[in-house]
Amino acid sequence: MLYIGIDGGGTKTKMALFDDAGRKLKEIIKPSVHVLTQPREICIQILKDGVMELDTNFQAKVIAGLAGYGEQKEVRNKIATICKEAFGNREFSLYSDVRIAITGALGGGDGIVVVAGTGSIALSSKNNHITRCGGWGYQLGDEGSAYWIAKRMLALYCQQVDGRLEKTQLYYLIKEKCKLENDYDIITFINKLNHDRTSIASLAKLNGIAAKDNDKYALQIYK
């Protein structure tokens, strides 16, 4: 028996083909299939193309862990319908991306897993019972995620421009790396990103650079 494992997060979709012994035979990376950020037809096409690339003979069972497949019934049903259309006659099992993360990390044992990527969530497993905290999405929560860090960092930049806070390395770093000719070009810069969550999240690395140099505001965000 062959197996296709799919880890569909908010930024990318990692897909791999395994044999019965758990050996990885092939791995590919596709764009995100998060239903809250990608059109339905795009999600279907990405998943369909991915499984066909890994298994043209329709021999593999698919085990998919996809972002968004959580507590909200409407979204769960939407994801399930997308998978049915994408996988066709293939046998598949569907879970949330964090459910497969905790199983993979703990090997079926008890423990706690914290996922902090574009978004964030924490889960615990005890006696096969899963408890979650966070994972509310970027509009309501996702504290500690790259998107959350980047938004707070940009807010601090604006406060430093205003004079509400003193200017620190964070201010100069953002202005340099975002190629801003004047302070207020940050508005145009963000508008050009078109509210793309992944692009904004990628700016979080600037906060990390400033924090390593002990910028007090960058450190405050992490605390």
C-alpha cells in the first residue's frame, strides 16, 4: 500500500508519497489550499495536481491535514467537498493540520504542541483526548504568529514616526528593508501587499533581527 500525506498550512501545502514501511519516496511543495485565503477552484486544482504528480496510478490512500478543518461546521463541510472533488475515487482521510502535527510530533503519546507559523494554535493530547487553545484566525487571535508579530511591529513603527515612542533600531530597519523614502511611504507599501496575510507575515523576520540587537520594542512584542 502507498500513502500520500498532505500538510496544508496557511502558507504552503507539503505533499509526500510513502510506502508501507514509512519510507518517503517523493515530496513536493504546492501553494496554500487554505479555504479562507484561496478560491475553491484553486484549492481543488492544487490538490488534484499534487496527488496526480505523486501517484499517477491511483494506488495511494490520501491522509490530509488541512488548515481550517476545525470547529466551524460550514468551513469543515467546504473543505470536505473540495477534497472529494480533488481526490475523486481515491480513498482519503481528512483532519486539521494541527491534528496531524500533534500526532506526528508526539507519536501518539501525551504532550503539548504549539504551532506558530503564519497563524498560531496550541494543543494538548492526554489519553487520546485533544484540547486546543488559540487558532482563532488572524482576525480574532493567532497570538504569537508571524502575522501577529508583523502587525504589532508595523504599529510600533507608526508610533515612532508620530513621536509617541522614541525611534529605535526597529524604525530604521523597517525603513531600510521596506525601501521607504519617507516615513509615510509605509502606507503605500502595505497597500501594495493587498492585505495578503503571507506577505505581511514574512515581515516578522525584521522584528527578529531587531530583537537580536536588543531593541526594547522588538523584545516587548515577543514578551
